[in-house]
Amino acid sequence: MSDQENNGAPLLTLNRAARLVGVSRGALQKRIKDGELPTFEGMVKPEDLLRAYPDTQLEDAAILERFTHIKDEAFAHRVRERLLPEPEVLAERLTGLGRELAQAKALVEHYKTVTDWLYDKFGEHEKSGGQEVKGIMGPLKLWLRHELEKESRSDQLQSLVVKESFLRLMTATVRLLPNRHEFFVEGSDSILDAALRAGISLRYGCSNGNCGMCKAKVVSGKTLPVRHYDYLFSEAEKNQGYVLLCSHTAVSDLEIEANEIVGAQDVPEQEIAARVKKIERLGDDMALLHLQTPRTKRLQFLAGQSAALETGNGAEAEYPVASCPCDDRNLQFHIRRVAGDRLSEYVFRKLKNGDIVSLTGPHGEFTLHEDSPHSLIFLAYGNGFAPIKSLIEHAMARDVAESMHLYWLAGKDGHYLNNLCRSWADALDNFHYMPLEAEPARSGAALKQVIKEHPDLAGFDVYAAGPAPFLATVKKFLRDRRLPENQLFNNRVDG
């Protein structure tokens, strides 16, 4: 892929472009990789975007409805109030758009003056020149008039520009350096909260404006404080444009230098006293435990990791976090009742709303390889679905995969969150779900459905979680189908 020259045309970030035409960022990146969509420094022109997606419907709200449905329905546990930006932020963005409009109008007037002058000159040469000159100038005049009056695709392009302007008014795009990861800041979100909600793992501590761990350097763009903070910057940091991400929002599009977490080794172990928010029975022997951390001490973790839980009876056990890091205060754990297991028995018999559960973690390296170009296949057996659920929700938040396929194997009545998975499939065009029945050691027959739908696995990363017999079957099954070993990731989950 080679970048095209900009020539002064307005450019769209990949996040904005994907959102405007209603596709995943991963799908857009594949078009770029295949040479179907030219870019300039990682950005695209509106006209090139429309050329790649000629059937885009820009006259309705389908894109925003789809986005809202994903955020509010697929992530049902993450209910939040969707607010307009603060008046100061709206005023700044309106001012910026007004300046751009004035500049665009001035440029249009300049082009009109130039084209009028050219048209008159063509006419003068046509009148004063010989037959040969008339033969050149006449067609040139007709061509120029035709180009000036041509409206093919202009309505669609104008509609795209209008929608992009509205999107810029309501949101700001933040690009992180040096990795160039992007996310939107919406409403009155702080930059930190917006990053976490988008699945971006930034370093932070108290998230309350005291510790300074989330400080970042603003390279370009403008921010505005949205909450009080006590951290004191040095004079050098002030001069270099440092801000606290937990206490500032984005007024305009930003480029910032910030500390990202790139792997499990970068996440510190934490000890947190969380409170039971709700215990939801999903069956006779399965419970969904909702824990909420203090507002100023949230659990930093990567999707797919686990944490050790300790209940009031002193029982301790390790469980995968079954929720997305994008909502790091509200944590979910899938607790299967096991006879003789003190912690699970305590959850089912004595634990109640408001009780304290101690958390230690996170642990494990079963995490999403976000920079991989491959589509994703998720294989879960039983409550191995817990870490898989976390990975899926994170992949949805990051919007990086071209397609995602979930195969959930379980015994009869073992798909305890079947409706949630179906809601994902309904909300997302690129998400596919199939529940399968099988015993752990006899899952090979069920796995044949994967090969039936995907005979060539070379373009997929496969994430599998479940008991040891299931993982052994998966490994042999996929090895026999020549899946590269570095594209299979396993996590043992018993119970």
C-alpha cells in the first residue's frame, strides 16, 4: 500500500471513516491493505471513502443507531448516561468549525475567481485565434463549464461532509503516540474514561487527580479541565503541555504522548476490597457475581485475565474476569457451584449484596493480540466462556477485527448466557455465534463445524478456554488442520 498525496483535501481518521460508513475499523484496514482504499499518512479522503463504499446510506441515522445499539444493548452491564459535551467544549468546537467554514468559503471564492478568469481567457483566445485555436479553446470551455456544473456524487459527498462535521461537533478523536491508536471522546467523558471505554489500556492510578500516573503530553489540539485535581505539575511539565487524562476532556482532535499498557507484564498486581453489587442466578449451579470497586481504586486488567477472590469465610479461589476492561469498576465473575468448594458454596448460600469480597490480581497472559491482522475465532467450553466473554467485549470496544466467530460448547442447558451471545450476533454484522453440545473429551465432532465454516484457518487467530481435556482436543484438532501454532491461544478454566 502506498499513501497518496493529500493536495489539501479534507482528510478523515480511520476511526471516523469507519464510523461514517458503518463498518469495523478492521474491515477498513483490510480494504487499505488490499489496495482498494488509498491513504495519506494513515488518513483517507471523503471521495475515496465513497468510492470504496458506493452503497453507503448517508441520509438516515442507521450508523449512529447501530453504534448506540452495540454500546447500550450488547454491553448491557455498562449502562451510562449519554450526555452532550459541556457548553464550553461545544462553543470551542463550534468556533473551530466556524473558522474552517470561513476558510472553505474563502477558498471557494478564490477558485471561482480563478475559473471565471480562465473561462474568459478561453473565450478571448477562441475569438481572436485561428481555426486551430478555436478547435482547442471551444472544447476547453465546454469541459470547464461541464466540470463546474457537474453534480455527480456531489450530494452524497456533501452529506458525508455534513455528517462528519456533526460527528466532530459531538466527539473528538484522540490519537496516541507513538503507537497511533485512536479513540473517540464523547459527551463529558474525561480522556482517560473515553480511552478505557474504547478498550485502550492506559496507565493510571487513582483516576481522581491526585497521583499523576495518567499524566500525558499534549502534542496538538486543545483540552479542558472537567474536574478538580490536586496533582502539582513541575514548571517544565506545564511548559511542555502535560495534562492529567483523568481530569481533562478533549475540546478538539488531539495527539498526545501517553503511557500505554502493551502486555500483561505491564499491569501491576493490585489488592482491592470490592463490594457485592448483585448476585444473579443463571441456573441451578451457575451464578453471575457482580462486584464494584471503589471509585478511586479500580482494577486495572487486560481482557482475558483472572483475579483471586476471597470471601468472608476466608475461602479463596482464582476466577477469570468475565467483563470488559472498558468498565473497570464493575467486574463480573462466573461462579459455578462445586460440591465441597468453600468459595462457591459461600457465594450460593451466604454472600449477599453489599458484602465485601477481596480481589488480588490480575493474573495470566490469555490476552488479545490487538495488532494481529487476523480475524478471530473463539472456542469456549462451559464456563470457559467467562474469559472469552471478556475478550469478545474488548474486541468489540476496540473494533479491530474484520470478523469474530464464537463457538460455545457445553453440555445440555450449559449455555447460561445464550441470549447475550445472540444479542451480539443481532447487533453486529461481523459477529457470528453458534452454540454446540458436546462432552469436553469428545468435542472433536462439534469442532468439525468450525472447519465446515472455515476450511482455511490461516487467516484466523483462535482463542480457546475450557477444561484440560477440551484444550487437548482443540490443540490436536487444529494442528491436524494446519493452524500455525502462534495463532492458537489457550486458557485452562475448570469447574
